[in-house]
Amino acid sequence: MLFQNPEGVPARFDFKGNLMSRTADIPVTAALHHHGDEPEAAGYTLEELFHLSRSTVLQQRVIALQTLSNIIRQVCSFLFDYLINQISFEYRLILESMIVISNYP
């Protein structure tokens, strides 16, 4: 399964697509508790969101799809930032190498 920790426990997300800590004290009124496999755990797993996206209740489908969209946005943003940092690092390394070579007698 995607997004599991080393113990095989699936990741849980809030409605904005952020990863949630399993130990966070989230009040039930935040609407992140439900009747899934772990009703005591706040947030939703990908499996639970996919299940909700097939609900016959329109509002549940909308929330599930919006949350999945937010998760995808978060992942893409992370990958973009990572790639930019890698390119910047490699670019700096090349520039520094050129400076060292140009100063070599």
C-alpha cells in the first residue's frame, strides 16, 4: 500500500492533504473521525478516501475528491521543491568547479 510507515501502518491525511500524526490530539468536532477501520484515529487513509469517492452521497464524494486533489497537490509541490533544490545544488557545484578550475595555475 502507498504511504505506509515502516511498520506498515497507512498514512492518514486531513482535508487539506497534509499528513497527520497518529498521536495528535484532534477533537472529534474537527470532522476528521469517522466509522472506517480505525474510528479512533483522526484523518483519512487513501483507501478510505477512495471508498468515500464512490459514495452515493454527493457531499461525501466531493470531500473525498477534494482531499485526494489536495494530497496530489502536496506531493507535486514537494517533488517540485525537491527537484529545484537538486538542480540548484548541481548548478552551484558546477559553478564552484568552474571557479576552482579557472583559478588552477
